[in-house]
Amino acid sequence: MDFGIHLKKYYMINNWRELLLGPSYFYHKILIKRSKKRHYKPFTVKTKESTDINSKRDYLMNLNKYENTLFRFLTHKVSTGGTTGSPFIFYRSIIMSQKERAYLFDIWRSINYRPFDLRVVFRGDITKELITYNWLENAYILSPNQINASSRDFIIKFLTNLKPFFLHVYPSSFFSLSRFLGEDVIKSLKIRGILAGSEGFPKGQMEMIEKLYKLPIAYWYGHSEYAVLARYCFECHGFHFYPTYGKVDFIESGDCKYNIIASSFNKIGTRFINYDTEDQAIIDEIKCSVDEFPRIKIIIGREQDFFFSNDGSVNAFGPYLFGIHNRFWEYLVDIQFVQERIGELVVYIRTTHPDHKDIEDILNERFRIVNLRFVYVNNINKTKSGKSRYFIQMLKNETAYTKY
Ligand SMILES: [Zn+2]
């Protein structure tokens, strides 16, 4: 009886949290439901010549061209490193996070997540405290830069005492966490499933996690521009794009690969139209037996990078740098991290910002677990395709590194 009342209260509080998400959330929740009843044609490929593609560079050079600036007051500024390309700044409608939530919840539902079920978040959120609770989200946030050998016992005790929860991670940060806590600890925790997005998650790694830890996974492809979104399908092992979220096209980029071209449906904030995401896809003819949404085979170009901290442990690089969402990116023209020895990262920085201390303070605070050596340069080499490489690992593969 007691348990029943407790459960009722739990769902009631979560319903309140859901109501607080606002009209855009509910509008898209309905759109998603309806969209699943329709039939869709497979993707077709466009040619470069037939489409007026807007590159990241176009947005960097002339941002206002892509926005009705009259509505600027309904937006907030997003400064991000993205996962490829140069530091990137644009404007996002303030209701976009409500929309985003409707889709994420739909993806998470596939592993029995109900809106506002308890989550433990281990991503790029760096906070002053080791563990912070966010009531609105019903989520505990673990700060990656506070995690070290001396806090390990406390973290294990804390997680062990939690009610069943979902682990919300980047694929690479799950790898860091499972190495830090150990296989037996992960197995002993009451984890209901893994919510993982934003970067590459090789199929072999997912299968290993499902087999070793018996944990279901929800995995998706999205980006900070919020223009297109796809979920990974464990039935056909491809990605299905949500047709009501944004429009996706493909243009051939050679070697049977296609660049993902995104068009957002949003009217307010920076409009990403025929926008080259710089992510690539492989398309095949397979038809999925459970999901009607148009699908592609693989998304490529988002690899996981790892660095070795002071104590020699392996850490996912992405969350440390790409979790920074403040003015930091505006200080930079370009940045690159190189690891040549354990416990040290050389940071090459190209900046026009007069005060280097601003930049160094932010980075030192985030990368507390490794020594940073700053080098200011006038140029950082790009890859052949013109992308920035944020991280280069010079150390040869260690055993720990290749375990997965
Ligand atoms: Zn499928």
C-alpha cells in the first residue's frame, strides 16, 4: 500500500514537471505521434549543383543573413565548439529546448523511460560540487573534473543508495565512467538503461555493453544547431530521422559517403537551411520492419577521443571541451589539444582576445585532472576537408585504451 501511494506521488510530481515544459513540448509530442502513422519514401540524394548549400563558414561570416533579427529578443546566444569545424556562435529560439525534449523523451521511451524518471548525468556539465541535484530535471549531475581516486568510494556509495535510475552520458563518457568505477560496480548499480547521444557509438561497443552489463541503450544523432535529429534503431541497426523535427538531404561527397544537409523548420533564431552539418552518412537499401521513418545506414565522422590524466587514467576528451557553453568560444579563432605524454596536454590557441588569462582560467578549471601547457599560435592546420581537429593523441594505443 505504502509503495502504491509513493508511486502515485512520484508520477504526480513528474506530471507537473512535464506540464512545466510548456506548449511547444506538447505540440511536438502530438506531431511525433501523428507522424508515426504515415508512410515515407526512402531518402534521395541531391547533387551539389542542384542545391544551394550553406556551409558552416557561410554562417560564421554572415550570421545575420540567416535570421529575422526583429525576433532576436526571443532567442539566446549559443556558443559552441560543435564536434567538427571552427568555434561556432548562433542564436536559438528560447522555446527550442521544449521541442527538443519532446523528441528526446520519444527516443528514451524505447527503453521504458517515462518523462522525468530519475537520471544520473555524466556528460560535460562541470559544476563546483561533485554531485548536484536538479529538481526540475529530477537528475543528479556528476561533474567529470571532480572525479578522482579520492572521491571514488563516496561516488560508489552514493550511486548504490539511489533508486533505480537512467545513466545519461556521451558514449565516450560511459567508457570513462565504467573504467573508473569498474565492471563489478557498474553491474551492481540499479541502472535501468543508458541514454547516450551527441557522438559516435560504434556498434561493437553497444553490443558489448548490452551483453556485459545487460543494459538497454537509447542512442541518437543530434547537434547543437537543433536542425535534424535521428534515433538509432536496434532493429535495423540504422538511423531513422524524425520527419517533423527538420528536413534532411544528402549530397555525395565521394567514396560512397554523403554529407548530411539539414534544414530546420524553426522560424525564430538562426535558420539552418540547406546547412552542411559536416557529418557524413552511408546510405543503403535496407527497409526497416518496425519503423517507417526514413533511414540511413551509418553516420560517420564523430569519433571518440581519449586523453590520459595525471594518474594515468583514460578520460573522454569531448565532454571536457565541448561541455563549455559560455563566452569562451567567442575568445577563440581556433584551438587544438595535443597529448604527447601522460598527464599533459599542449593547447595550441589562436585568439584575438587580449587577455589570455581569461581563456587559461576557463580551461584550467575544466581540465583539472591534467596539466595544460598553452602555446599561442597564428595558425592551426586543418584536415584535408577543411575541418578543425580539436584533439590529437600522439601516445600509442595502451591496453586500457583498446579494451572496447
Ligand atoms: Zn529501424
